[in-house]
Amino acid sequence: MAYVTSQRAFGATAMAWFGDVVAAWANARERRSVYSRTLRELSALTNRELADINLSRSQIIDVSHEAAYGK
């Protein structure tokens, strides 16, 4: 039977964790940017323009959320 032991320096683990936190923060920031931009652009449309793309004003938040975060 074979055993594998992994040894890592604490600094390397902490840096990897910090890198993951920074990457998650950047991803969340980008998604929030997509949400805000979509919400702003759809809100600027008239009711007629929204009807042309088969949306009502009450759907703007849901559509913006789906654009940024998926279903």
C-alpha cells in the first residue's frame, strides 16, 4: 500500500487562498457591472421600444439579473 503526503508551506497556502479571494471579488465585480449596465440600458428604453423586443418594464430587473448571473 502506498501513501502520499503533501507538505506545503503556510505562506504558499495563504497566497493561494488570497489569490482565490481576489479572483472571486473580480468576478463578482464584473457580474455586478453587467447587471448595472443592462439595467441602466433597458430602463432608458421607452415602453414602445421594450414592446418591440418583447419585454415589459416589470421584467427589466429579472432580465438584468439573468444577463449577469444566469438562471
